[in-house]
Amino acid sequence: MEVMSAKEAADKWGISQRRVAVLCSENRIENAQLLGNMWLIPINAEKPIDGRSKRYIETDKSVRPFLKWAGGKGQLLNNLSKYYPFDEGKITKYAEPFVGGGAVLFDILNKYSLEGIYICDNNAELMNAYKMVRDSIEEVIYFLSMYQQEFIPLDDNGRKMYYSSKRDRYNSLSLIRSDLERIEKAALMIFLNRTCFNGLYRVNRKGQFNVPMGSYKTPLICDENNLRAVSDKLQDVIIACGDFRDSESFIDENTFVYFDPPYRPLNQTSSFTAYTEDNFDDNMQIALAEFAKEMSNRGAKVVVSNSDPKNVAPDDNFFDDLYNTFNICRVEANRMINSNSQARGKIKELLISNF
């Protein structure tokens, strides 16, 4: 019988090696055998279906995003949660192809146990952080604890020098080298996110992170309890890096899909330097709308969020026309759309759904 290792099964099924070992120990993978301290799994074995309840659950291990992220949906969770279709029983899977900081993902993980969850983003460093928190949490915590112990006692000049050195180290590391470098880069991303200006993630044209240090007195760099809880929650989550269309093979009539793409700029001054080297222009917004309609035709429940052009141009019907077969709801959010602080405040955002 041809076999594969737990690591190979984890890569094949998109879950952690630790989770595969648990499934084997629970006898949920047929004909899996323990040889020494290594599990051997039939090469044609299928990933077991999660047998836990798919209904609403209460948990004492609630998690929150481990990264701050521009455009995060924490403030819109009350609006977005009204679209969760899991209590009906038919929808048993969740896909989020622009996961970002994961506010909606972690809200769903806190409330539901589903048969399958898929997250994706085209930011390779971001998705590496998710994978390393899932698969190598103790090593990530080791690095973060060290950074916290070294950074906090420093004066302002010392902190600036330390921050700059870690930013240079982050930019020098490659995700295609060793596992240790991938772990270190994930920890550095969290450190920089916790200590940089406004928790911003921005790269230059060379793909290098270039945000300056923020002014925090005692930033929480290593939030051990939340990080371990996040790692536990992510064990069964498929984590991918790539284009939103890569989610196609996961999405079916049993899936709730939330698309939260880079928002269309409301004006020229609000155009934000990219989170990655790629730009998400109007052509990409149109491509996303077409893909959302394709997934809707499959029977998936679909929600898309975006900026509302009518905040600054009442006659701009870009999204109204683009999603004219969907339902469009305008909700209030606090966003900065002007360099003048007096012009900042509540604006309208769009929640677009096929149900």
C-alpha cells in the first residue's frame, strides 16, 4: 500500500500537520498506522469531514485578529453578521478570498464549527503569517517574546534603531528558503504591525515594507493567549496565497463567500499605496463582480463589500450598475477619506449580496 506522511497529508488537505496527527490518533483516517513517532497514511485517503456541530456554538476561547489591517471590518461586524447563513443548516462552508486581518473570519470561527473554511490573499507575507501561527505557534511566540523583552525597555532613539534593524531583517528574508526563516518572517511581521505607524502595511515598488515606527508607549508585541487560541482555531482552515479566483475549486452550493477586496478609491487623494505590488483597479473590480456572479450561479451565498462612490460623487453608479442583479445595502462606517481631519467621519460603505 502506497503511503504518505502526516506532513504530506497536511499539504494535500490544506490543514496543519498537528491536526492530521490528531485525526490519526482519533482513528478518523482509515488504515493510518503509527510507525515509531510518525504516522503513515494511505496515499488515496480523503480528508475526514469535521463531525462537530455546524450550529451556533458558545466558546470560552474567543479569538481576535492577531494583526491590525487597514480597512478591517471590526466596526462592521454587527452589519455583516446579519448575513451569516449558517443557522439554516444547508451552508456548511466558508470562503474569504481577501482575508486581510480576518475580523469576519475570526468572528465566524468564534461562533460556528463548519465542515470547511478557506482563506486566501495575494499578500504572500500575510498568508505566511497565518500559516506559521497555525503550524508553528510556539516558535512564533519565542521570537515575539524576545522582541518584546528587547524593545520595550529602550528609549525612543533606541527603539527607532531597533525597529529599523528588524524592518531591514524582515525585508531581507525570503519565503522560499528555510522553515525557520518563514517562522522568523511571520514573527517580524507581527512585531512590525504592532509597532509601526497606525498598524499600516505598505510596500514600495520593490515590494519592501517601508512604514516608519509608530509612537506607542507599551505596545503588546507578544499576545501569547490570543496567539495560541488563534492557532487552535486555524487548525482545520485551508490557507492559500493567490488570486481570488483560486477559491473556485472550494466554493459550491454549500458555501458562504465573503469578498472584501481593496476598496475602490473615492478620490485621487484617498488612493492608498498598495498592500502588495499589485494594483486592484476598475478592471479588477469588474473581474471580481463577474466571478461573484459565477459563484452565485453555483448556488453559493455571496456578500461583497466596497466603498460607496456616492459619498463624493452622487451620480457615480459604478457598483450599482456592476451588481445590478444583487441586493445593495448602504451602511455607515468611520473612515478617513480626506487629509483634513475635520472632513473625516462617518461615510457610507456597500454591502452587496445575492440574497
